[in-house]
Amino acid sequence: VRGLDFLYYIATYLKELREPCELSPGLHYRLYYALTWSEGAGHVTGGYSLTQEQVKIVNHDMQPGHLVRIVAFAGTGKTSTLVEYTKRRPHVKFLVSCYNKSVQLYAASQFPPRNVECKTFHSLAFRNVGYKYKHKLRDVKANNLSKVIGQRLHPVHSKRLLDTLECYLSSDDTDVQPHHVPSNVRRAEPNEWRRYVELAAKLWKCMINLSDRDAGMSHDGYLKYWQLSRPVIRGYDCLLIDEAQDITPAVASIVLNQTTPKILVGDPHQQIYGFKGATNI
């Protein structure tokens, strides 16, 4: 334990024992005040003061293989902490990765452009593999499934098949698995799940086939295909994952497989992509 951390523990105990042990409040106050200024808290930067927690994060130098998770509630300065982190390290090349375009655009307006690039995971995947599918880049539609897989399907079965496929695309699994089939289908039709697994696997094979124009390739599809290739993100010294609570297991697999230092920031209470399998990593 670092010396400063030990002193923080002592300060916490002094605060909690103040009433039961009738300790002077000055003990806790003087120790915490000294610790606050020892790490620069109270320093105003960009028009706002960093909290003690933010100071500890901003002062932490990442090393190869490091993974830092920051969990904070809405309005507590998660993004501003990352912005300050990058500003203090102009010699470090950062990649800020986000799950959706609106977060990426906001990030690009906040981070210093000299040493920070802001990209969505889909744009990274498109640059590597998605561009190959520009000629068939579209969502897979239920009314086109029969033509793609070569057999007629009832609309209900088409919906179940697409749900199975979407669950697979969001997962970090290599192949379509039984647990990708909707749970209500597995319970209601225990003998039918194999059919949906087989059909979803067939549909996926058609999607990744460049010459099969009947089967479209969705944005989540080429992102999944990129994940399966176990990509290495090169050209950056540190990865910053903003709104990490919204990334899917497929994206989490990409992130966690990188040896580049990573800082993940998120709030599980703000998760908006749970329906797509988003997970808190």
C-alpha cells in the first residue's frame, strides 16, 4: 500500500471514530486537508476544480498492460477526468473509443486533437474489414430471409431467427450457440432450438460471403467479423473507453485483448444498450 493510501485510510478511521471515541474533529480535518493539497486537489483547471478522486486518476501514469476501471455516477466528471488526463500528457497518443456516434462527436469536441483521436468501434471495424462489404451493407430483413437461406419461414420463425443472430453478433462467442436462441423459445420449444442455431449459422455464413448479394451485411455484422479476427489496435499509447457500460461482449473482447494500456470509464446506471447485450466490464 502506498504511503498516501495508508494516510487516507487513517483519515477515514479518524472521521468514523470521531463521535464514538470523542476525538477532536481537527485531527481528521488537518490530515485530510494536507492530503488534499499534497496531490494537487483544489487546483483549478479548465474552469473547474478536480476532486481528490479525479486527482488520483489524473496523476496515475499507465504502464504496458495496465487496465484501470473508473465507475462513477452521472454528472461526476467522468469525461472531464479523461480530458484532463490527456491534456497533461501531450506526448502520449490516445485513442478514445465509443460505442455510438453521438458520444464520439461529443468526445471529439472535448479532447485535445493534437494527441487524441476519437472513433467509434464500428468505424475501427469498417476501416479494417467493413469496407469490403460496401456493396451489400444493409440490415438483414425478415422478408428476405427465405430467399437467403433457401427455405420458407413463418414470420414468427423469421423473428426468432433474427433475434438469435443479433444475440450472436453481440456476443464474444466464436460460433452460434444454444444460449443465443431467445430464452422464451428454449423454454416453450425445447426441441426447436437446434433449428434456430443451424439457421443462424447458415445465415451468418451467407452474410460474410462477399459474393452473396442476397444476404446483407449489417454494421454489427462487420463489427463481429472484425472481433473474430482477434484484431490488434496499433498506433496508440493508451486506449480510453468512454461510456464503457454500453459496449457489448463482442466489443469488450476486442478491448480486453489489447496489450495497450486501457482506461475504462462508465456508469452501470446509465446503460442504454442492454437490449443489445451490453455488459459492464
